[in-house]
Amino acid sequence: PSGATLRSVRAPGAGVVLIGGTGDDLTIASLSAGGSSTARTLSSMTGEPTPRYPVTEVRLDPLGDRLAVPDATNFQTVVVDLAAETLTYFPDLPLALRGDLVVTAQRVGDRMELGLFAASGERLRTVPTEVIVGGTIPPSASRFVFVNASGDIWSARPAQGEAERIGAVSAQTAITSARAALDGRRLVVSSAETITVIDTDGNTVLRRESPGIIEEGAAISSRCVTLRLGTTIELVDLNEGGLIASTSDVDVTARSHDGCLLAVSGPTGAALLGSGGVTPVTGAILAVAPDSSAAITSESGVLRLLRYDEGIDETVNLAVRGDLAEFVAS
């Protein structure tokens, strides 16, 4: 629908799951590898007569099989198991979930109460903190690593009553966001003039400072992140912090789920931006593979599959015509 916000999730056995905000409700749609699709509103599952489920605040399990949805009407969190189609309710609003740990919080003035829960709904610990900008649950670790507005990095565990300060982000202005990436092993931290990538031990992996710098596309599935500095975009590796490629005066029209391959469009036409640098292509780029291994283009209705490995290493003409395409998990 016009004005709706869409987000996509790679879900086991369900291909791409699109979450669309329509009014104050939430629509969850899935497309299987066999081409069948299903869609339902969250209110039809919860029975809530006046739903308010802000799609931009939905938190995703790294496996893509559960969603933690903020219920702003009742000030609670609804965890949706996409495979089992079951719901579990938690107090306060969601910050993260992974495995058997669900993290929520409520703000009281300039403080927050952090709630650490088992996936069953049992409260494990309540931890008082400063206001949290964002955080992550690392793989194989029952702890929540988070950043507050002043840039301090903290770690909270169900077995401890207080959070532990493990580092700080150096920024001249207030921190505005901290997004989990690289399967929860990195946080991409933003302020008005600085982007900092940190690991879950509080160490800085990358720091870039420039007026108006922004990050684009950071998500739990990201292995790379896009930085925009004025008219220039840089593609950066999240593991080591190294520059992969850069270009200027283009718009990003599509990106892989891991963030390491971009479709861009500029004055000279379409191109792929990835480990092979800037690779021009003919026609329009319709879709990019989730793992950065391929792209689909259309030229005069002819669809082509471009296999990608540090550049285009094979082009395959597909036996179909059209101007729409998408990669679906099998």
C-alpha cells in the first residue's frame, strides 16, 4: 500500500518474509521457494482491536525465525515464532532476542530498566541503566552488549545484578543509533559526524569522522556496511574494518542481505559495487543475491543471471522474460 514501510527477513523454509506497516497494524507475508505465498496481519493473531506495531522497531532473531514486535498499545513485546506460528508476550518494549534470551526495556525519565528474559517468558534479571541507544546479543553468549547516548559501552548478564562498563565510543556529539551487525558480533554506532564499528568486547574496529556521515543498510545479517559521505559511498568490511570499494554520484538501488554487493545507478548507467570494485552492467539490475554471489539484470525484457566473485565471472541468459525478479531461499 502507498506509504507502507517494508522490511525483509531471510527465514528458514520461508524465503523472504516482508513486514509491511499498514496504518498501525503489521502485515507479515512470506514467499516459499515453490512460489506459494501467505500473508496475515499481526492483529489477527493477537486479537488486539487497536493495534500499534511500529515496523521500524521490530527486532529480528539472527536465524530469521522469530520477530520481537513492539506493542505500543499495551506497552509490551510480542515475540512471533514464524515457523510454529506461536506468540509469547513480554513486558516493556524489545531491544534484542537470540536463542533463549529476550531483552526488553522501559524508560523512566533519563534512566531505563533493562529486562532479561528466558524465551519462555520467565524474567531472569532486571538491570538499571542509562538510556540505551542500541545493542546486541553476541553468538553463544548469554549477555546483552549495549551503547548509551553518551557513548559508554556496557555488558549485562542474567547472572549479574548490574551492568559492566567495558568501553566507550569516541564521538563529538550524542550517539543517535547503534545497530547490530555481523551476526551480532558488531555494533555500528552513529552520531552526527562519526560512524564507529565496535566488537562485543568494547574494542573499536573502525572509526570514520566526517560532517553528515551516515551508514546505510546495517542489519544483523550484514557482513559489510555502506557509509555515505556527501556524494561518495564506501563499502566497508565489518569484520576487519577495511575498505572494499567506493564510488561517487550514484544511488543505491538494491543490496544483498549481507551488505557486500550493491546495485547502483548513476549518470553512466547501472553498476555493481563489491569486492571487484565498480563493475558496469548493461540494462537494469532487478535483484541481488542475499549472499552477494549473483545479480539479475533485465535488458529489453531479457533476463540474465550474473554470477559474481570479485567481479562478474559468468553471464547466463535465463529462459524467461520480464522486468521483475527476486532471489528466494530454497
